[in-house]
Amino acid sequence: MASGTGSRRFTEKGSLLMHMIMNRIDVPAEDAQAFEATFMESMRATLAGVPGLRRSSLLRPTEEGQPYVSTMEFDSRADFVAWLRSDSFKAAHSDREAPGMDTSSAIEQYEEIGAIAG
């Protein structure tokens, strides 16, 4: 069972739960290399120091026709919403003309309810 302290949530043992964002991005095969380079550079340039952001990653599909998946792990939904209103967000989404960045995407949000580490 989770307990809350403000907008941050913790398990009974004190582990911080998170708010996870998944963005499924359809990229044509011919744009994949440019997309990867541009997206990764954008992540490096705009995400350092974002409050509440624990981790961000870009996952390459292993089969043709599958989307790329970008993930972001925030301490809370409030931290995610604050990032949506930030200069960092505006900078990360400002250059839709960059090679491979004119893509369609579907954003999903999840609340972590528990995790097991090996």
C-alpha cells in the first residue's frame, strides 16, 4: 500500500513511487538514423536538471513496423505537468523541421504501483 507526502508517493517501506510517461513514435525506416541522432541530442540538451525527472530513455524497435518508445520517469505527476509548462519542454519540442522529427506519436501516462529489483 502506498502512502503520500504532498505530491510525492512512497511505498510502505519508503521507496519513492513514480509517474511514467511513454511516447510511442512512428518513424519511417528511411528517417530512423536522423531521428535517433536528433532525438538523443535534444534529450542531452534539454533534460539535464529538470526538477523531478529521474530518467529519460529512447528505445529502438527490434522489429520493422514497431514504433520507437521514449520514456520519462518523474517523481510525481505534478513534476511532469511542471515540465510541460517549462522552457525545457518548449526547447525540446521547438524544432519539428529537424531531420526525422516530423513524426506522429502517442503519449501514455502511468502511475507506478510497485517494483521489484533483482
